[in-house]
Amino acid sequence: MRTLVAALALLVCWLVPGPAAVAAAGATSWATSWATSWAADDFRWAVQPSSASGPTGRDYFVYDVRPGQTITDYVGVTNLGTSPLTVNIYGTDAFTTSEGSFALLTADRAASDVGTWIAVGTATHAIAPGSRADVPFAITVPADATPGDHVGGVIGSVSGEALSGNGQRIKVDRRVAARVYLRVAGPLRPALQFDALDVAYDNPINPFAGGGAEVTYTVRNTGNVRLGAGSRVSVAGPLGWTLGTRGKELPEVLPGSSLTVKERFEGVFPAGRVTATVSLTPRVAVSEAITRATGRWAVPWLLAAVLAAAVAGVVVTVRVRRSRR
């Protein structure tokens, strides 16, 4: 076939809110709505929380709700380009990628959580250049909705065609979204767990130069609230001899999502068994810190070989002297 038909979903979202928004579902962050530009056809549009009469200054849709409650609101879609746009508006679920980024389900994946609670009255809107459509939608919380955070987004999607790198025409679904943070009343259960922890060691040729130790760990949010965390990773040798330590702030992880982190330490002396310890302090006051450790042998083989040869030489010398007596 000369014409390749494919689906390409491009999603543009703003940054994850800070820890303050984790502690209070009603909080909003410093982010603003985001518009994206497509150089090939100058399609540019913004999606943001709005009202019947225009934007309200909110950064995200943030709600505290009860099971069975229905919320009505507006999403504003502004055509910032020079060509008319036909925008399809719908809701979907969010998740945290393994690298720690906020993401929404692609168009070919069906929502199963808050995305299914969002109903847009009129989903398709033709918007003239420089104009805005303030579109009403409703969020109906199921009566059996589980307590805690349910996160998703309201998407403004524009479909069309574009040329691929080899000049073939492909179908393209371009998307811009406004986030939805919804907290259902009930017991909150912040919890993180380690799914995996490993330490690898690159044994150096010159043991005095030290080798590289790489600590890889995976953290899963097993609770019902979104969580950030402070991380402290340390690498130690025998008897607790510290070979390296590092601290950092981890990005927010949504309930049910996991995050994989790699920390590399250079110049680690091969002191024998190397133990990696990771401690996490979730950024919610009611949650406790968790720690996990693992180890790997880091043997200075060259130095060990020299010592073994020296010991062997001493043994041979002693035996020769004894045989001469």
C-alpha cells in the first residue's frame, strides 16, 4: 500500500502539582492552561477550566465530592491559530509513567475510573480562529466510588492528516488537556511499597580508582491518595562503611501507578559486599517512612589476585626452607 494509515496520539499536559496539592484536594498549583502549536498547519488551541461566561483563573479541575454526587462545570477551548478547528471533547483517566511523568490514557485505551464519570453535553465543536467555546460537562460520582483520589483529564482533541518522515499520509489525533483531581470522601490511606530494588557494580580494572554502582528501585503507590516522597539512597561496604549517599525529591505518583528510579554512584571502592539502602519519606503527614536494602559483592579481583600470589609465594618459600633443613 502506498498510503499508510496509522494512529498517532499526541498529548500535551502541564506539570504535576506540588506537595501542597497532595495534602489538600482543594488546593490548586501555579500551573496555567497549556496550548500547543503544530508547525505544519498552525493548529494551536488551549484547554482550561472555565465557566458559562469564560475562564475562572483555575489551573485544574479540583473537587472534593461524596459518593453519588453530581458536579457540573465548564471547560474552555480557545482556538489560538489562524484556521478553523473542529475539536472533540471527552474525559479519560490519568496515570504516572514509569519515569514519573503525568500522563492520560491514549485514545485507543478505554477509561475505567474518573474518565467514565465525565459526560460532555455536546462533544464536538467547530471553533473559529480567535474564538472560544465554553463547553458544559458533568461528573457523576458512582454511589459505590472508593474513597481517595481519582485523577483524569478533560481532553480537547483535533483529528486530521499529516505527512510522516517518509512522506506518507497518516491519521493524527492531536490532544490538549486540563487535569481533573477529584477526591471522594472517606478514609484516606496513603501508602507506598517497594516492588523491586537492585544494585549493580562495575568492577574496575584498577581497584584504587573505584567502580560504578547503580541502584535501581521501583516504588508503587498502593494507597488511595496521590503521593510525592523524599528519597535517600546510600551505598555502604562492610561494617557500614559509607561509600556514597544521595537525596532527592521524587515526583508525585498516582494511586495504582509505579515509578522506577536509577541512581548511579561513581568511584565506589570494591570493598567486598556492597549494600544499597533506599529510604522514602512520603510527603503526607499521616504516612510513615519506608526503607529497603539489598547487596552485591564488589570484590577487588586484581588486588585479590596480587594478595593470593603473595601468599602463595610465602607458602612456597616456607616449604623450600623446611625441605633444606
